[in-house]
Amino acid sequence: MASRLLHRLRHALASDGPGEAAAGSEAEQFPESSELEDDDAEGLSSRLSGTLSFTSAEDDPDDEDEDDEAGPDSPPSGDGTSGEDAERSPPPDGQRGSQLLARQLQDFWKKSRNTLVPQRLLFEVTSANVVKDPPSKYVLYTLAVIGPGPPDRQPAQISRRYSDFERLHRNLQRQFRGPMAAISFPRKRLRRNFTAETIARRSRAFEQFLGHLQAVPELRQAPDLHDFFVLPELRRAQSLTCTGLYREALALWANAWQLQTQLGTPSGPDRPLLTLAGLAVCHQELEDPGEARACSEKALQLLGAKRPHPFLAPFLEAHVRLSWRLGLDKRQTEAQLQSLQEAGLTPVPPPSLKELLIKEVLD
């Protein structure tokens, strides 16, 4: 599996030259169907072993009642833990294969980072779990988002269900008819949605689907694609922070920051700033003022010399307070905050980062 994915990656990188047309020429690279044919189902589980673990409900009598196909929508599934009875399969071999693949890919990116070839992300379904959340039942796919970075860094991860992928596909089709005409999507099924073969086929199809979207510059920068990756994580992290579960929220904020770093920020700095605010609040509540100050400093660098932003004064106030606590120089940020207050651009005292997190509406 690792060698096959490396081959696919090298092929994609080699074909992304500066003279390549966006939609027309890339259409030739994509298969007519991202879902494997039925006659290729035999032995599919063994071919994917080591990189994909999934649960099976092959003999489940409720096979045709998958919530993704006909049932009502469920709450956002960004944290990957929804459902009262998630049947999880043992992943030790899959995790080892995934970690090996990540190291190989990161070594490859390290060797090619000085070239003019654009560096792309790789998407790998590492597990697929059948979730029973009465009256709903669906498959939750966990994907690793692998990109350039230190070899020992764990890939960012997201957990999504079929209906999430389908919604993304439908929204992009509506906005980008030309580029999306070349990109296929696994079809719906009325039966046998929970068999090992169907889950494995869809897993590979979702990997290809996201890889194809990321290969087209126009689609790669689409806000809907970034919402698909980041928005559920931010909503869940915000909810956990507001309820005081700071350690659980910290992991989600960190994952969301890694995703945004890899994907870029086509919609502006607001979400990265919100993410840094969440990280700063959680680090501070967990008695780690050094990390909280580093997050505030990074946010102030993002804000730069731009016009006053709603997050500017709260980050300045947090930076001043944390610098004083750590015995570090705070004169520059203190003077900047004072000038904002004297100009009437922020109240005295300014709102805290936690207050902003609670009030921020994510849409």
C-alpha cells in the first residue's frame, strides 16, 4: 500500500507543471469512477491490510437503514466520538503501517522541498467504524492528512461520514461545474452499506476524491473544502473550551491549527486567530503560560500592522499579562494596547480571549 501511494504521489507531483491547464488536462489523470467495481471486491480487505482498519456488519439485518442514505442528519461529527455504541476494530498493524508511510512521505517531501514542484497533501483512511446512535447508524471514516513537516510529527486527523463527503461534493459541483466534471464520487447504495468490501471501496474512493480536489488549484482554495476539514473541529473545540474541558479542547485546537497550516487560509486570518485564541486560553487554564504567550505572540504577528481587529486588543492584553507573569519584556505590547485605548478603539479593560471565544459564531 505504501509503495502504491508513493507512486501515486510522485505521479501527481510530476504532472503538476507550471504549464498545466487546471481542469481539462487534469481530467485525464482521474479514473472514470473513484469506487472500485464489484468484481474487484474479492480480496480487497487483505490488499488494504496494514494501512486500513475497518469494522464490518456484513450480516447486519438493518443493512439498508444507514443514516447516510435515507435517515435524518445527525449532529456534527468532527470529534469522531459521536454515537452510543461505536464498534471499533483493533488498529495496531494499521497504525504501524500508517506511521511508516508518513515517515516515507515526509522524507520524500524533505528531499523535494527546494524544487519548483508544488507540494501536495496525501489523504489516507486509517480506520472506518460502524457507529450505532439510535435511530441512526453510519460509518465514520478517520483520515490522516499527511503533508510536509518533521518526520516524527503525527499527521492531522479528521473523522467524517459519507453524508459529509456527499455534501462537500454537492456544494463544489454547484460552484465549480467545469473542474468538478472531471472528479467522480462513490455512488450511493441502498443495501450492503456496512460490509467490509463496501467500506474498503469507499475508503479508497474518499482518498482519491480528496486527492483530486487538492490537485486542482481552483478547488484547493475553495472555502467549502476548507470548511469540510476545519469547521467541525473548531466547533467541537469551542464547545469543549466553553464548558471547561480544556485538555480535551487543546487537542482539537492543535489539530485544527495543523490542518489550517497545511491547507492554507483562503478565507483570511479570522479562523487561525480564533484557533490561536483557543490554544492560548487552554494553555493558560492548564498552567502553561509559556505556550499561551507563544500563541499570543504568533497571533500578533499574523495581525501585523493591519487596521484594528476585534482580536487585537485581547491578544495584546493577554501578551502583556503573560509576559509580566514570566518576567519577560512587555513594554512594546503594553504601549500598543495603551495607544488603542487612548484612541477609543477598544474598551478599558478589553474583553478577554475566553470571552471572545464564547461569543464567536462559527458558520
